[in-house]
Amino acid sequence: MGFSCGIVGLPNVGKSTLFNALTRSSVPASNYPFCTIDPNVGVVPVPDPRLKRLSELVPTEKVVPTVTQFVDIAGLVKGASQGEGLGNQFLGHIAEVEAIVHVVRCFEDLQVIHVSGAVDPQRDIEVVETELAIRDLGVANAAVQRLEKVAKSGDKKAAAALEILQPVVKSLDGGVPARALIRGFSPARMEVIRPLNLLTAKPLLYVANVGEKEAAAPEASPMVRRIQEIAAKEGASVVPICGAIEAQIAALESEEERAEYMQALGLSEPGLNRLIRAGHEILNLITFFTVGPKEDRAWTVRRGSTAQEAAGKIHSDIARGFIRAEVIAYDDFVACGSEAAAKEKGKLRLEGKEYIVQDGDLMHFRFGV
């Protein structure tokens, strides 16, 4: 599967509570710093109403959603990049994920201690971002020093890489995350950045963890609005969630109980659904579907993937022996009601191996090995 979001933040902001609700697992969520030391990993189905609709139109033995992996990483503290807390270990765990879900505390609760003594979302964000930037600055500086030695010998490739990396070092030195600078970089420029695995270059999603009183209308919270302002400057997204309520919803056994509880709270769906979908989106992933009497299934590929690459997600033999793909757009399939009707109305297309898969495509691959 390989697509992973790391859940980060200061201690006691609600990371493990959210992770427990996401996975309905029993990760410790005790009220003290560093309760989570080793990262906990959960594979979470991506809620997609399209798959449910397809299963209604194409009765099947099994319905299989696509999934995203969430990694619960222990809380960072000021000085983590110099080894404070268990910082170096945790920063290493962040380096292993593909995107960051930064949980920021937006609730007051005297029973849950704050590592800095008081709730201040902007300060908390700055603490975490600074530690990530300091770590990245060390990595980028080391790369620049290596390239400078090579460039002195007249190596044009090293000189060109230096021109790309030096502004990144300047940005990090000023406390600005790399992602704010590299937005819009060409693929060639990104080839210089990618091997460094900069933490602040990873796609970012903020989770504003609000109190129960703010759950029905979190956007009205001044704390949430401040996070939205910060995120807008970075090109990041914000998902407001009440971790306490999400834990209560996840603990209910039946869909009926959950629906009744959410209705009583004025919620249309669990906030976790929005979080999971947002995590899927920041990884730049899209979904295509295969349907049939044995299985209706959602598959995940990177945006921009070809039909042959999508075929490889199902099986390497299908990609190797690819002949063509039969494709119907999701909306067309639903409007027609069946594959036969879609074919009759000219909505089924034959595409070659270089076709760029679109989100929601229904695909059937012809291949020969």
C-alpha cells in the first residue's frame, strides 16, 4: 500500500485520541508527555460514498475500499532537533512518512495539562515547525557544502543544484518551511530537493482539535480561524475535529447508534471521515474502481498515473501484458445504471497505456501474458 500520513504535534494535544478513534484501537492516550514512544500504525479505509453507490448498482460478493496508513508519532517539544524529549528518534519517524497531519490543540481543559502551560495554537505550531525546520536546515546545509566542493571543480550539474538549494537554505534559516518555497517547482528542480527528504517539504494538513462546545460550528472558534490563516500562507489545509466526540462516536457499536448520536450533536458525518479523505488528498492520490460479481473495489494511484500504471496496482502481469483499458466515468456509469447501458449510450471508451487516469474512473483492463 505504502501511502502514509504521520500524526504529529506537541504532547497532550489529542494525537493518540484521534488515532484510537481512526483505528478503533487501544493505543495509550494517557495524560502525560511521551506516553507514545514507538510509532503506532493503523491502516484506515477511506470513506467513499461512490463505492457504496456502485455496490448498489453492481451487486457483488465483496466490497473493498481503498485505504490510507496513519502513523501516530510521539509528541515533539521545543529543542527536539537537539535531542530534547525523545526528539531525534521522533524526527526520524516523521522522515519515514509521506505527509504530515499536525494536530493542534484548540480546547481548554484544566484536567489535561499543556506542555507549555497554556493553550496557544500559533505558538504550538511555531514550536513544531521550528524543530522540523532546524532539522531540515542541517540536512540542506550539509548538501550545499558537499555540492560547493564539487562545483569548484567545474561540475555544472553541481552548480545548477546549488542554485536550487541555496534559496531553500535561506528560507529554512528564516523559519519558513520548504513547502512554502517549492510550490510550483518543476519536476527537474524537485529532483534536486527530493533526495534530502525534507520534513517541511512534505504535504501538510492541520487538524484543529476543538472542545465539545465548538464541535458543531468549529469555524467560529478564534483559535481555528488563526490556524486557517497560518495554513493559507503555507498552502496547507485545515480540518477542525473534536477528538473527544470522535472517540465517543467510534466507541458506538452500530451505524444506527452513531447516526443518532451525530444527529443529536448536529453533525452530518464523523469528522474523522473528513480527516481520512483530506489525508488521502494531501498525498495527491485519486481513486479508480473495478466492479463485478466477485468484487467491487476502490484502488489508489497517484494523480497523473497512466492506465498501465493503474493496471499494475491490480497485478504486475496486467501491466506487463496491457492491451487496452475499457473506461467509464463514474458519473456516466451512475447516470446509465449499468455497463451495458453505458456502452449502448457511447459512454464506454477504449484507452491505451498512456491514458491518464481520472478520479472516479471505472476501469476494466484487457491484457495478454
